[in-house]
Amino acid sequence: MSAADDAAALAALDEALAALAASLKRPDVAAALTARGVNASLALTAAYGLEAYVHGDKAAAIDELSTALEEIATRSHHKA
């Protein structure tokens, strides 16, 4: 894969992550997630963690993903 192919692939990934974040910020999506017992803010935090990870910012990824994980575990009725 060439550098141009890599850049195009990563740009597509960035677009997908941006679309995910935008979707999670929509009131109708947040309402649908809430109806399923999913906190859209925590899902967005996890998405930001994934974004940081794929950009190579492991420290930010750990921070965002661990925050999401801790909050989900704290709020869950089905703790592992």
C-alpha cells in the first residue's frame, strides 16, 4: 500500500469516526439510545477514545476509554 493509499484509508476512517460522533450528538439518536438503556454521552466518550487510539494517542485513548468503561460498569446492573 502506498503512502497515498494509507492517507486515503485513514481519511475514510476519520470521516467514519466523525460521522459516528455526529450521530451520537443527535437528539433523536440520544433518545433512541436512552430508551435502550445506553448513555449517549458515554458512547461518545468511547468513540473519542477509539479516535484517539487510531490516531496513535494512546494516553488519550486510555483516558477516554477507561472513563467510559468505569462509568458503564458503575451504572450497569450486570457488573462483570
